[in-house]
Amino acid sequence: MAESAAATIASRVRVVLVRPREAQNVGAAARAMKNMGLARLVLVDAAGFDEGRAAVLAVHARDVLAARRHVASLGEAVADCGLVVGTSGRASAARGGAATPRALAPIVLAAAAANDVALVFGPEDHGLALEELKLCQHAITIPTADAYTSLNLAQAVAVCAYELWTAAAPPAPARTLASHERRELLWTKLEAGLQAVSFLHGDAAPAVMRRLRAILGRAALDDEEVQMLLGVARQMTWAGTRARSPDRN
């Protein structure tokens, strides 16, 4: 990931946990945050929070845990944020419905370029209240199997953070594919090699070559890959020719 994108995530995006019930979940959430480049943790109305118990599951993210802020209300936690995104297990609970973390990740990143952004998670037992969701411009629902829709708090943080991190990653560099001329050379040499080692037989040979051409065509080979396969074809031709040579010792 480009340094600027990583820095934006770390400096602009905060994770807000509202009334977390279990300190261990907070620690595990901090760990998930650090895995995905997030560094700002805010706890809302977390009376009696036990940092020692949280630290056990934070592991190498104890710095994230130690740098957390405590505030009394969600309004205080997001007061300076240009975008507030809440999470809910019920898509119908949010005004206008809810989107997946993947769908909202680009919106979060775009806002974070010039604004602080809050990802808000409710308590483990029932999530954010409707009054709290009203403070959020967007809502996220994480798709799950119908048999069991409830996610652990730290798991929800991990999924959302992962989608944000993935969305911020630069696209894979474009590959320069082998030219038609090079691919045709490969088919010719490969067919000769397969004939040399007696892989191709009679009337079935054209059909086999068509299947191989289709398989390698789907692979979208680049020049280096074609060169390697040409070497394989040459070696097959050499081995087959040598095996049939009367002078072979």
C-alpha cells in the first residue's frame, strides 16, 4: 500500500466502541485495528474498563490500546468527524438501509482524504440504539449466513478494517501479455514436444491441442511464462528424439 494511503487510514479513521461489555473484546479489536493500519481507538461510556484484561488479547497492539480515548457520549466521540459510519446487525434499523463494508470502504477513504472519519460499533449484546444510528450518515451491515447472524465485536471490527485496508491498496500493476506471434510459436513447439514424447496419438491429437490451447489461453501468459514453457517444449522434443535415437547408450 502507498505510504500516503496508510498514513491517511492511521491518522484520519477512528474506531469508536460504544458501551463495550467485555474488555477482552476491546483488546481483540485493538489487535484487528493494528493488523489493518488503524491506530485511533475511542471508548464511549466504558465504565469499569479493565485495561489488564484487554491487554491480554491486544498482544502486539497494546500501543493502540494504551493510546485510546475515553468519552462520555457518542456525540462527543464524533464531534469533529466529517463522516460517521455506524454498524448494525439489522439493515432495516438504519435510515435508507445499510450497505456492506466493501461497498462503503471507498466512501470512507474518499472522506478520510480531508476529514476525520468514525467507524462506530455498538455493545456486544444488542448493537447501536436507533438514537445512536441517527448520528451516522451511513450504516454498515456485515452479510452472514442466516443460521447465525451475530458477530463478535472484534470480528466486526476486523471485517470492516480489512475492507478499508483492501480498498486503500493500490491496484496490481498491469501485466504485459505475450504477443499473438509468441503464443503461436509456443503452440507449435509444444505440439512438437508432445509428439516427440508420444503424448499425442492419432485422431485425438487435434482435440488435445485445442484443450491445451484453451487452458493456456485462460492463463493469459506473459513473455517470461511463454519463454519458460518454450523451454519445457524444447526439453520434451530433445528427450523424445534421444529416446528414439539408435545411437543412444
